[in-house]
Amino acid sequence: MDGFTISLLAAAVQSGTPILYATLGEILTEKSGILNLGVEGIMMVGALAAFLTALTTGSPALGFAVGGLAGALLAGVHAAVCLGFQGNQVVSGLALTILGTGLANFLGTPFVGKSGPGFTALPIPGLADLPLLGPIFFRQDVLVYLSYLAVPLLWLFLRNTRWGLDLRSVGENPAAAAANGLNVVGWRWIGTMAGGFLTGLGGAYLSLAYTHLWTNGLSAGRGWIAVALVIFAFWRAERAMLGAYLFGGVMAFQLRLQAAGTHLPSSLLLMLPYALTVIVLVLASWRQMRSAMPAGLGINIEPPD
Amino acid sequence: MAISLRIRKRQTPLKLQSGLVLAGALVLSLALSALLLKLQGKPAGQAMLVIFQGAFGSLWALEDSLIKAVPIFLCSLGVAVAFRLQIWNIGAEGQYALGAVGASWVALSFPSLPWYLLQPLMLAAASVTGGLWGLIPAVLKLRMRTNEIIVTLMLNYIAILFLDYLVYGPWKDPRSFGFPMTRQFDTAAVVSKIGESNLNWGILVCVAAGVIFWIFFRFTRYGYEIKAGGENIRAARYARIPYDYLVMLVMVLSGALAGWAGFLEVSATVNRLEPSIMVGYGYTAIVVAWLARLNPLFIGVASLLLAGLRVGVEQLQLDFQVPAAFGQIMEGLILLTVLAGGFFVNYRFYLGKKD
Amino acid sequence: MKKVLSVMATALLLVTFCGGMAAAKDFQVGFVYVSPIGDAGWSWAHDQGRKALDKMPGVKTSFVESVPEGQDAERVILNMARKGYRIIFATSYGYMDPMLKVAKKFPKTVFMHCSGFKTAKNMGNYFGRMYQARFLTGMVAGAMTKSNIIGYVAAFPIPEVIRGINAFALGVQSVNPKAQVRVVWTKTWYDPATEKEAAKSLLDVGADVLTQHQDSPATQEAAQEKGAYSIGYNSDMSKFAPKAHLVAAVWNWSPFYRYIVEQVEKGTWKAKAYWWGIDKGIVNISPMGPMVPQAVKDKVLAAKKDLISGKLKVFAGPVADQKGDTKIADGKVASDKELLGMTWFVKGVVGSTQ
């Protein structure tokens, strides 16, 4: 492979990473039976919290953690509305997107365009020199490496652990789970907030590693892509990785096509990632969709009398 | 044994008192917003007054809010049709864009027609383009079992970029000095204003659409079947309701209504097609539809309130230099509190003994 | 219905009456911005000019930010006019038609539209000849590139941006005829992540100097990380990329805004096109970084002098487009009208104008 392709693939990994974190978060949330369309708002708040923390303490690592916590807090609002007050999950999620974006833009106004400390590429000795894989996967920043760990961890958690099984059964069949003595509402709270944490990390990646800046609307629709990728991935972590990199790759590809001097109108090129998402979704949905979706997704559980 | 707060579902949901709950939720969200302003050192009480004045405090303001409510109302009515069948159409934004494109195509292609032919033709074209854009996710859902939330969402991006492509490329006005816009429509293609006011006859389209919506769901068989299908798909299928057909029908209607909004925006307010017509009405519409519980009259009220909020917040910016994002915060808070408030309509608290 | 409404309106207007009276004494100036003000971009540059007005005695300014172009803009401008603002500045090209509509209804208010081409009895338009500063920064880029590929991250293919790219390319070619300028459109004014990705895509095709027509400094960051050079826009962006930042093409609106307010106060304002250049300081270049050799600095500053004196014109023929067709004939200088409607790239620019 030539340098152009390798650099394209490396860019795919990097621009896919914030979407990957958010997609993993939403998978976790939806596996517990809660549909959270507030991903975009959570990413925005995560990005701002992370940036401000890094700026004031000088520690990007602390910033990353705080970005996640802020995401979890905002997701907690969603949990409160849907689990505490029986609010409609679709609307609550949309409201969360509006609120989160508004809060981040409002509170972040004095910091727009400021530059803060962040993560830069840190090649892993040894691995970075592997042919092909090295330059694509192992010359990235620490947060990308962390996402490599997050994917199998989430996969293992959901598949092979007691807790993961409990969380999934709450999402699949809340009535049966409750009959088995599980605290359905409790597990959904955990799923929503833990998912919000991961989503917040995705936002933090934008302001700490992808760029080292804060600006209004930093997330620029990436949260919605993550929502789409969850379905694309059939709620599976390893497929989320593929989807996020594919989307990041197509985005990076259309920019590189321009840089290489194409004469196609840029509006049509920019359609590529979205059109591709639809096409892949269609091809993939054909047979498997129904079985993969948590059966209890989006349906509130009425409190017992 | 301890006494604790417990909840129970009401036998019948609150009726009249639910207005009180709604008011309480609104007050809470306004109080939270005011608190946020206070923390930023702005005069909170005065600010709330300014928003109200800016939105409804004068004839002009009311006119402005009404004008802004028109596209929100039509898009919202559109998504409400689909939501009644539990089809999650998030794509009003794209259907609105395509409607604007369709109407513009007619306006640019047949400039010599008189207004009484041209404008109905533009409306028809907007219905077709908007409706077809809504039909795509419906067909994909039925044939390929794709999730309509995602497909409609992706089609929004594609529609906006398509509009971009047209105004940056083939439809660009050669006399616009290269700016991305079509040429200005002829007067025959512009929905005219009502008398001396700034309002245009598009308001009438809204009223008509609202009434048709009401009649459709109240008196026609399809309207009834859509409601039944939305409440219980399995039972509906069992009762031989043509579910697949209904899915396509609601998505076409939904898209057509959003298309109307696009037609009115390019014809009455902007007088040409340009990318600036895309300001997120389609997303606001979803919020409005839910706030209004899919009821056409309430959708009218909620559209006006949200439009008023946006108009009023501009006044707040002018008078107190509060960042624009504050309006979003208020919108989000109102939604969340109203949503949570719905709980008190359906449930009641009582003190009970813990087992 | 109408009666009830007007009673309501009168009541509410009475409430605000006192506040309104106090404000009427001031000379109120309003600004309409397309984006949040932020800290380095287009709206920020205008806001610096607004702040300068606030220091003038008797002048009071206000602004509305993030105003979408189109119907919302019309309402915001209308509101300012109703409130008795004396001058209204609208700072985005899409505000042109909305402003024109409002201007017809308020003949006593002065309307000023930035970056468009229409005027009315009480509406003028204004802009700065940023392309002059772009030309100078292009000279720096041409002198500093080794790969002879220079990357340009650009927002939207509109004349303002295309003019800047062309002037930049002509500046590059004036010192380095072999160098080419490659353009990537992001279709956004401020999305740092996409801008950075666009910058990286240019670095990947071999660019070693980058510049931008965007509001965020993401391009500067990308250049610094890759060890390439960068050229800023809007304001001095050296703090974002001290090792990469060669120079920036910067705006300075304060003298212009002061001038207009003074003219209106004196009653000598005219509704026409104001297009100020580097000679009046509305555009400029920031100090050049230490990595720029003295010889290059001298050459650029000499060119700046010639631009100020009028000896040097940026768009002086012969200029050919991408296909090689002559667009500006030998001995001719492009007119302002041609510059305003520029939709073609000069030879040596690689990219699409759509």
C-alpha cells in the first residue's frame, strides 16, 4: 500500500474515534433498554467540561475523566425524566440534545477559540514499526489506544459477565428480569449513566486530542452519526469499531479527493458518508435487524401499584 | 415500619388540572433559566420580561412570532401524522428542503404563468418532492426492514447537500455575483402579504392544513386505522388493517406537509432558493409535535410559543448581550420539565407504610 | 381580535416607556453577526470594531450574534430599526436582501451591509480589500515552500473566498512560479475537527505550507503538529501555533466603523460602496515569524509599500484561469465589479470552484 492510502486509513481511525466512544456509550445505554437520542448534547457538554478542566488544571488526563463524568451527569437527567417521571424517551433525548448543546455553547462562550493542553500522537515502541498496521493503528494518541481497549472490554462485559447479562436481560424483557429479582430501574439508571460517561469521553476526544480547542458547535453532528452507527453495528461493540472507522474513513477520503485535485462539486462529495451509511444499513438490515434490537428498547416500565 | 412517599397510577388521567401541571412545569423551567442568568450577573427578572415583550408584547412582535411559527407548524403537523402510527420520522428537515427545491423548480421553470396557476403548481411540486423524500424511508422500512429514524436522519443531510449543490451549481443566478442563490422569483411566484401587515397568506394554508388534519383523523377510515395501528400493530394487523400501505401513506403525507413549509419559506419569506432557509425547523417540529401531544390545535399553540421564544431571545441579546445559546437552554429546559410534568397527570403520590 | 392585541401591545409598550426614553438620547449603533463572536474569527474581528465605537462619546452599541441569513436576519434588522438605532451594520453577505427590504421601510435609518453589492438611498455596502493582504501572505508562502505545494483550507466557494485564494496564488507565483495552491472546501465556517482533517489531507498530498479561510485555528494546529508552516487569517494566530505560524492576513475594522459613525453624525454620509484597502489599514498583515528570512521579510514589506502607494495592483493582467484562458488582459486591471463576482480560479490553483 502506498503512503496515501496508509495515511488515509490512519485518518479514518482518528476521525472515527470520537464517534466510536459515543457509539459504544449508546450501545451500553440501549442494551439496558433506554433509547437516548441526546448523544449530540452529551458530547458537547463532555467536550466543554474536558477542555475547561484541562485548561485550568493543566492535566488533559483529568480533563478526559471529567468529560466522561459530565456526560454521565447529563445522561442522568435523561434517566431521571424517563425512569423517574415516565417521560417519552425519544422526546427527552431530543430535549437533551438541545439543552446540552445550549449549555455548552452558553457556558463556553468566554473560552471560544482558546487553546488548551491536550494529547498528541505517541507511537507505541515496537508496534509502531509493524508494517501496515503500525502506521495505521499504533502511531495515534493515548485516547485512541484506550478506545482499542474499550471495545473488547465492552464486548466481554456484555457477553460474558454476570452483570452484563443482567443489564441485557433488563433491556430485553424487563418484566421477566423483574420476576427474577433484578432491579430493573436501577440497572437502567446504571446503563444510561455509564453510557453517558462513554459518550462524554467521545466529546472529550474532540477538544483534547482531535483539536486542542473549544468552539461553539464543536461536535458538529457527530452525535447523530453515533446514534445511526448503533443500529448499523447491531448493538455490537466490534461492529461499532468497524462502522466508526468506515464513517471516519469516508469523511477523510472525500477531503483527500479534493486535496488530490478532483473537479467534482464538493456538495456531492460531502454526501458520500451519509449515503454510504444508508446503503450499508439497507444491506445489513435485510435479514438481521429484528433479532439484534433489544426487545424492550424505548419502552418505559410502569411503576407497580 | 416507616412512612414513605409512594406513587400510584390514576384511574383516569387528570383533565383540567393538567393545565396547572403544565403551568407549573413552565414556571419551573423559567425559574431555572432565570437562575442561570442571575449566576452570570444579568438582571434575571427583567430579562424574562424582555423575552415576553420581544415575542408577544407588540403587534409587530406577534406578527414576527406568527411568521416564524408557520414553517414550524407545518413541519410539526407532518411529523405528527407519522407519529400517530408510531413511525419515527425525524426527516422533516430534509423533506422541507426538498419541498423548497420542488417549489423553486416550478417557479424558475414556468415564470410566465399567472399567479393563480403558478402558486398551486409550486405547492403541488413541493408536495410531490417532499412526499417522495418521505416515501424512501417508508419503502426501505417495509422492504429492507431498515430503521426509519436513521434513514430519515441521513436523508436530511443528503437533502441539504443536494440543495447546496443546486444553488452553488446549476441553479446559481448568473447575476448574483457568484453568491449561492437562485435568481429572485417573479411576483407571480410569491405568496403575497395580507393587507398592510407583514403576515402572508401562508397562514391560511396552515389553518387549512390543521383543519384537514383534524377531519382526517376524526372522520375518515384511514385516519381511524392509523390511530389504531399506532396503538397496537399486532391487533391492527389481526384486524386486517393495511399496515404497510398506511406506513407509506403517513410518510408521504408527512413529507408533503414539510414540503409545504419549504414552499412557503422560499416563496413568501425569502423569494428565492438559498441555503439560509435551513435553520432546523424540522427538528423543532418534532419537539413541538410531542409537546402538543400530536393534537393539531395544540401544535398551533406550541409552534407559536417556541417561535416566540426564539424571537424573544433575540431581544434579550440586544438589550442584555446574552449569548444566543441561552434560547436553546430555555427550550431544552421547558421540554424536559413539561415531559417530567406529564407524570403528575397520570400518577399521584400518597404517603404509605413501607412493607 | 386586532383590538385586543393592540390594547395588549400598548400596555406592554407603556411598561417599557421609561427605559426607551433614556436610550433614545444615545446614538445607537447595532451589529448583526452570523456566528458567535468567539475569539479569533470573522465576527470577532467586527466585534473589535464595535468595541472601538463604544469608546466614542454618546455612542452606544449592541449586537445580535448567530443570526441565520434569510428571514431571521430580516426580523433582527427590523427590530433594531424599530428601536430607533441610527446605524445598523450587517456583517454577512446573506443579510443583503433582508437588509434591503427593511431599508425601504425606514428611510431615516442608515443601513450598512458588509460583503455584498446592493445599495439603496439609505443603504450602503462596505468591505475591505483583504485580497491585498492575501497577496502578501502568498508571497511569504511562495518563498517558504520547499515542496512547491501549498494547501488552502477554505469554507464556501463564494467570490470573497475565491478572490482571496486567487490573490494568494498570485502572491505565491510572484516569487515562486513553480508552486501550486491546492484547495479543499469544508462547507463550514467553524467545525475545527473537519477543518483539521482537511488540513491533514492537504499535508498528505505534500503541502508544506497551509493557509485557511476559516474561523477556527485548527489548520494552524495541524501544520504545527506535522512540522509544516502555516498562515493565519482574521487575526494574528501565532499563539495557536508559534512554531508554524509565518504570518497572518488580518482585519482591523475600527477605523472604518469610526469613520462611518462620524460621517452620519455630521450628516455627510453617502449611500455608496465603501471598499477600503491596505492603505487605510482596514486590512493588514501581522508581524512575520522568526523563521521567515530577513530577505523575504524585506521583499514582502516592499510590496506592501507598493500596494499602499498604488504602484502595485494584485489583479493586474495578464491573468489566466485554470484552463489557461485569459481572464484579465495584459495591461488591464480587474474592476471592482469583476472582483465582486469572481467565480474562477487563476492558473496554478488546483481544485473545483463548486
